[in-house]
Amino acid sequence: MKLNLPEERTFVGNALLWKRLAAFAIDFLIINFFIFSPFKKIFERFAGNQSSFSEVYETIKSNPEIGSSIATAAFFAGFLGMLYFILIEKKMQQSIGKKLMNLSIVSSEGEEKHISLWQHVVRNLFFIPVFPIFLLWIIDPLFMAFNKENMRLSEILSRTKVVQRYDV
């Protein structure tokens, strides 16, 4: 017996802000566990037993080699975090957090357009902890909060966006 049901249709719309934040939180937990945790021991070794920021600052100030080592480790950890997003989003058009929240990345020039490696790099530059790039830690969320499409500045520059698929 064949049923005469309408075909299932899919609608693509801008991702909801809370879903984007939840997806990023999931991805950040993954990155924190697998990438940032090993670097934590390096930072603790350099910081020693100091408990306050000012004590750590004084230790770094008195020994520039420690500051240089910490900066190198922070840069490398940020690079690995960026690499997580670039590789997994390039392969699947979504990270693990986005997959769990039913979100994906598309080109803002048209859903069928392929996203290049450079677009993925620009989207995820905020992980690199150097001036002026680390300013994106502040600018990107502000853009997302005040933009009607919930897009980050780095998404506007990379001509990509995060969308959600709705089955109708």
C-alpha cells in the first residue's frame, strides 16, 4: 500500500544564538580536555607555587626566558585549537559541537559554494593569542550579539555563516 504523503522539505535558516553558544561550549570542552590540558602543566611549572597574578607577573618580569616560553606554549596551544576547528570543519562542514546542535557552516555567497581552506583559517583566527588578533575575543562576540543574523566579524570577513537546517 503506497501512501500519498507530501515530500519532506528542508529549510535553511540562520543559527540561533543559544545553539551557537552551546556548540562552541561543547567544542571548547573538547579542546580544553585534549589540547589545552597538556599545556596546563607547562604553565604550572613556570608559575611555580605562586598563587596570585601579581606573583606570577613578577616571576615572568624577573626572568624574560619564562615569559618567552609561556608565550610560545600559548601560541602553540592556540594554533592547535585553531587546527581542530579548521580540519574538522573542512572535512564535515561542522565541528563536533555544531553536529550535536544540528548546525553547519556554509558560504554566505550561496549554500552550494565550497568553503576554501583560507575561509576556514579566517573564521578561526581568534585562537591565535597575539596582538591584534586576540582583540577578536572581544569583537567577535559583540558583533554576534548586535548583528541581526548573529554573525561574527570573522564570519563576515571569511564570507561564511553558521546555519541550521529545519525539516518541514
